Amino acid sequence: MAVFTVMVLGATLLLFSGCQKESTGPKAGTPPSPVVEVVSVIQKDVPIFTEWVGTLDGFVNATIRAQVQGYLIKQNYREGDFVRQGQVLFEIDPREFQAALEQANAVLTQSRGALDQTQAALEKAKAEVSVQDARWTTAKANLARIKPLADQNAVSKKDLDDAVGMELSTRSAVDAAKAGVSVAEANIAAAKAQVLGAQAAVDRAQLNLSFTKIISPINGIAGIAKAQIGNLVGPGSVEELTTISTVDPIKCYISLSEQEYMRAAERHRDPQKVPLELILADGSIHPYKGEFFLADRQVDVKTGTFRIGALFKNPRNILRPGQFARVRAEVKTKKGALLVPQRAVTELQGSYQVAVVGPDRKVDIRPVKTGERVQNLWVIDEGLKPGEQVVSEGVQKVRQGMTVTPKPAAVPGKPEDSGKPGAQPGAAAKTEKG
């Protein structure tokens, strides 16, 4: 019994001493400091880009329509192919227009024959004037000789009257001949007008006949035909036959807000010298730089934006009208910008904050003023200093004043790569803030 009592007493002492040792160690239930990834705030000069969504369009878009009415009998191009200026695209049945041309030529020949006749009549009238004028001259000379003799009663009164009558008669004949010349000249003018009208009809018929071969007015890519062989086409048709677009160079239309337009006007005296990049739908960057080409004359009252056109070379005709793309331009360089990863910045009710880890490993939740996004980094305008450590992974598990275990993390993306071909699509450049 005594031995059992001693054993119980010893076990109690051991248990008590164990509890004392445990109470002198770390407090029971205290979690370890969370491990977070941190990066240093980077300071360097970075280019700032502005980006817009644009729509591609042909430099020239020619709508091809039939200029004369007739039935399509031939299509001479393959849809979607490159066609050259002057190439025949469609043909309309020319027989009706050929017949009209032949008829117009016949009328022209007839009109020219009538003109020749009137010219011959004019020459005849002029000859008649000469004959009558000679007779009048003879009659005047005869009257001049007889009149003195009549005064001396050397000739009879009848001879004088005959001489006077002959002079008056020949004078009238000369006037009539001259009138015939005037009539012949008027007939020639009318005949010439008829010839000109007939020639115009021939030219019109010839032009209509040429319109039966519908040619391309420009070099470009021909679209899908909207009329089929056998269709009746003409000026009254609602749809065009096809459309041809010049795509080298190709236009890209973007919309600028009034504020962006005013800032651009202040920064760049000559906007056409600003190089532009075209980011395609798959994220690739078009290998040729572009330039601003035109600006609309007014602001769209519905959207409050300017429509701006840019030009890009397209020697391989890869880009086509209707494609969507993003246009990017370097608007300025920010000197000494402070950069942190975008994932290090959290948004709370419209404000932004970052978790800064101090030398004592304590967390300071600090509000910041953000600037532009550059690749997957974010420019911080206010709230940070160069070299400070910010939490990039594990932001959700830190609180103000919490002690953490910092672990260095690599910064994805380099500011100097922003805006270069090969940058990550959608992250390399963001719209500049006001």
C-alpha cells in the first residue's frame, strides 16, 4: 500500500512539472507568422502608351455597279483575288448596244451626206450671185449710156424705159441670189448641227457598248460577287455587283475623346509624326509602323468623340477591311516612375492600397495613388518610396501591423520591354489616365 502511494505521488509530480515547462514556452494556440512574397519598388523611366480600339477599312473602296441595263453573261475574276485597274470583271450581253451603235453610225452618215448637199447648194448660190451681179453691171452701164442720149432725144423713150427696167430687174436678181446664199448658209449650219447630234449619238452608243464590259477602276482586292450570271442588272439595281478595296496601305479608324484630342494637340505639334503600332486580334503586332492620316471635321454629337484615321503598310494584303485591331501610340516618357506588380495593388471602394513590409517585418497597409499600367506593372504616383518592400503574393492574408515572414519574389515583366513587339497582349499598354 505504501509503495502504491509513492508511485501515485511520483506521477503527480511529473505531470505538474510537465505543465510548468509547457507554460514557460510559446503560448498555446499562437499561429506562426505567414509567409508572403515581396518585391522591391522599382524606379526608372518608362514610356507611356495610349491605346484605342480601331476598325480597318480600305484606303479606297470602289463600289462596282452596272451603268447600262442588260443580262450578265460572264464573270472574269475570282472572288477575293487581287485585281488590277482596267481588268474586266463582268460582261453584259452587248448585242443590243452593238445594234444601237450601228444605227447611230447610219444616222451620222446620212447627216454628213445632207451637209455635203447643203455645202454644194451654197456654192451654187454663190455662183448665181456672181452671174446676176455681172448682168446688173451690164444693165447699169447700158442705162448710163442711154440716159444722156434720151435727154438729147437721140433715142426713143421706150429705149430708156427698157434700160431702166433691165437695171432694176438685174438688181433684184442680185438681191435674190444673195438671199439664196444666206439660205444655203443657214442650211449648212443646220446640217452641221445634225452632224454634231448624230456624232454625239454615236459616241453615246459607243460608250454604252463599252459599259457592257465592267472594269475595275483601281488596284485592290475584289469581294464576293452579289450578282450571278443571267441576272438582269442595270442602274436601277439596288445591290452593287461587287466591291473592290485598296488595302496597301490600309486605313484604321479610331475614336478619340475630346480630352484625348486636346492633350494630343498640346503634346504633338505634328500628329502625323507620331509612330503608331497595330496590335492584331491574336495579340501579334503588325510589323509596319503607321501614322495618323486624317481627322474628321467635327465631333460626333452622339458619342463626343473625334474619328481619326491612321495608315499602315500592308504589302502582303494580310489585313482586310472590317477587322478589329488596337492602335497604340507612345504619348510620353515618365521620368523616375515607381513601379510595382499589378497583383500587389488591391482596390477597396474606389481607392487603391498596397501592403508594405518594413525592416521589422511588420505590415503597413498604405493607400496609394495609381498611375498608368505598363505591361504587368503599375505606376504608383504617390504613397511609396524607391526600394520599399511590397507584398506581391499573399496580400489577402495580411493585416495592418501583422508580423510576416517575407520571401523575395521575381518581378514578371520588365518596364524597358513595354511597348516592344512580343509584349504580352492586353498588358503591355493601357489607356493613359487623365
